[in-house]
Amino acid sequence: MLTKPKRALISLSDKTGIVEFAKKLKSHGVEIVSTGGTAKLLKESGINIVEISEFTGFPEILDGRVKTLNPKVHAGILNIRDNENHQKTMQELNLQDIDMVVVNLYPFEKTIANKSVELDVAIENIDIGGPTMIRSAAKNFKFVTVIVDNNDFARVEKELEENNGITYDTRIDLARKAFTHTAVYDSIISSYFNKILNIKFPDEIAIAARKKQGMRYGENPHQEAAFYTQPNIKEPSVSTGKQLQGKELSFNNIIDINAAVEIVKEFKEPVVTIIKHTNPCGTAVGTDNLEAYLKALECDPVSAFGGIVGTNKSVEKELAEKLAEIFLEVVVAPKFSKEAVEILSSKKNLRLIEIENLDNFERDDELDIKKVTGGMLLADRDLHTFESIRDLKVPTKRKPTEDEYKALEFAWKIAKHVKSNAIVYATNDRTIGVGAGQMSRVDSSKIAADKARSPLQGCVMASDAFFPFRDSVDEAAGKGITAIIQPGGSIRDSEVIEACDEHNIAMVLTGIRHFKH
């Protein structure tokens, strides 16, 4: 069913393209009712409009807080055109139909992006009349066209040109979009109030997100997927990244990029991590990221094939040449030099993702979200760090040496990002062996040792959780491990400490666990 709009109400904060659209509406005989700054712009552009106060017979009051909250406006929008009683009421009260509502909302999201914004300013940027008109128009989509996105002007113009009216399919789709738009808007306001009242886990929660891109498929080819990002994310992340080249990112690429980025954010010095299936198969620091990459690759070059490389420093020519030597899915960095891009462009399918400020940033105060069937889990992100590893408890007879402390600190940062049960063997500048995701900790210890391509003699060991038995310590000792870092807290801690003392291993207890499921 086509509807031919005779009257449109236009009230916009973002006025991009509205003059051209309004002219198009006028060319189709549509009367325009408008408000405030929008009315002023349209009149200055030579477009004849009806002021909202003229339409309602009531002035805008309370500093513009009340202008469209009027029965004449909402009756005009909500009137069911084929309902006899509605038509009778409209005639008796001399009310006029509004067939199109073109509204976007006060910029609340942009306003609160300024972290120092005062509460009163934020409150004044909460739109009331706009969402009310949008919801009214969306509810009555059978007769009314609602537009909340200026990008939809062209779509509506095309229908008017081709059909001399708006189709039902377009109206219902625009209504869907409108309800989503107001829901996201309200969820951002809700989140803001939770934040200022320091309510981390409210009784009800609405989470806003916008589609950034579609996916060819999800985790597997038979699954559909899309990538959504949340509003006002400032922290460097996969969500703020910009793709410079390469084929479309996959679902699994995005998860692995996230893993790479979160590791490199642990370091100020140049670091490179190589990710495979969310786990680091090699991570290293160096005087520059070329040195760091060569050391990271050395850890497990077999697993690095088809991996994701992340670094916190700019990719320059020399590193790009090395990266081009093997098959990689993605390279992530805060910047790529022009020469680096030219070199890596020879790998047409290789995705280059630029994420600014990976070595200089502030954390966002968002929560970690994990989806389960029928629900979700919200928790603080695991961002724990130590001011000084040397302040931690050492229960063993031997204390770590200075070099061991440096290696333990490095290994602990990596273990935090390895799937549980996690074991990491490392020196002070690189991983040597990584054991991830095993059902027993001793199995992770054995796998990490089996993966090592360099001797483990003199390396340190990090475990994301306590040792339930001494077997992992005995396994490590047999490989030449000299120091261990782990949370402690097992009922058999005394046995584990005793094992360390037997093997002359120094052990540091963090009191912090880093499970990663």
C-alpha cells in the first residue's frame, strides 16, 4: 500500500542534507512544519515552512523544552486514517494529519563524550519531544513515514520519484529502524546515569551497539555473523581500528585481533605478539619491533603460519619485509609507514589494521560481557597489574635474581592472556614455550615444554592459577626452570613450596589469579 505524504514535520539536530531533501518534498507538494533551528535554516534557504507554534496554536515554552509535546502534533501522527471514529474526532477538533516525521535527536552521546561535562549540561541534551514523535510515527507506520537517519533521505526521494508515494515495505523498515534508534539513545542515557551513580550492575540493563560491518560468516561457515561496536569507545581496541588493505575481516580475525591488541597494551617498550586461535604462540620485547618480531617468531614459527601479528609501534620498511616472508592473516599496529604499506600490498589478502595510540592510552571503564544461552555475564575486565613485582611474597628459601624478576614479570603479563590452564616458559624478553587450554595444569606444563624450540634451562615459569599438586613444579624442574610465578592459595601450597626448595627454584606468589575462559 502506497502512502502519499501531504505534510511532514521536520526537526533535526544533525541537519546534513535537509535543505535538499526539504526542497524535494516541496516539489511533491508536501507541506513542511518545522521547529527551532531547523525552521530557521529552511526559511533562510528559501523554503516556505509552517512554524510549529503556528501549527499547534501554542508557543514554544520552557526554553524550548515544550514545543512538539502537543495533542495537535501527536493526533496528527497517530491518527488511524481508515478508522471512522478517529476521522470524526480529527474533524470535530479541526486537527490535521502529519504523514511524515523527520527527526534526529539532541546529541546526548556527543555531549557526554566530554568526560568533564557537567550534569546539568548533559541533562539538557536529553531529547524528550523527539523520541516521542519518532515512536508515535513508528507505531503508526501503516500511514506515516518516519526518518531518523539522514542517509535515508535518498531512499525516500527515490520512492517519491518512482512511485509518487512511500511503499509499505519501506515504511515498516523505517519504523523498525526508528524504534532501534530510540532504544539505543535511551540505553546510552541509562548507562550514563548508572555511571554517575556508580551502579555497576543495575537490576535491568540495556547495552547499546552499532553495526560496524557484516561478516561473510561467523565462527564457522554455516553461522551468520556481524560486528557491532559500542558508543564512545576511546581506548585503542579492535573496535577503533581502521583497515588499510586486505580482504574483509572474518569473525575469528576480529577475536584474534582483540587478543593481540590486549597483549601489546601491557607493554610500553616495543613488543610483538603472534596470535593463533586467541593464544600467543610467541611474544617478545626488543629495542625495536623488528627485533621483537624476530624473537617472537623464533618461539613457534610453525604455529605462526596463518597467524595474527600485533605490535605497539609503527611498522616500518625493515619489519614489513620480514612480515612479507610468511603467510599471515592480519598485522595490527598503531601506524604503517608508506614504504611498509607498499611492501605489504604485494600480499593482497593480508589485512593491515591501524589502531592509534597502542603505547599511550587511557582505559575505558567498560565491563567485560560474555554471552551464554538465554543470558549474559557481566564482569570487570581483568586489567590487574602490579606496581612492583618485587613487593610480592617469596615463600621459598631462594629469592629470584634481578634477571629472574624481569623474566617473571614478562611471563606473568603473557600468562594473563593465555587460555586456562595456562603455563608460560619465558626469559626476560621472550616466550620460549606456551601451554594453553588444557584440562590439567601438568599437561599445559608438558605441552609448553614440548613446544619450546630453545633450551628451557635458566628460564622462568608462569602459571595463571595455583598448582593443585607439586607435579607441575617437578615437571618444570626437570626442564631446568629456575623461578616460578603463580597466585598461590592451594591447600597444598606447602608441598609446592617444598618442591621448589628441593629443586632450588625461587617462587613468587601473586595472590591474583588470571583465569581466561
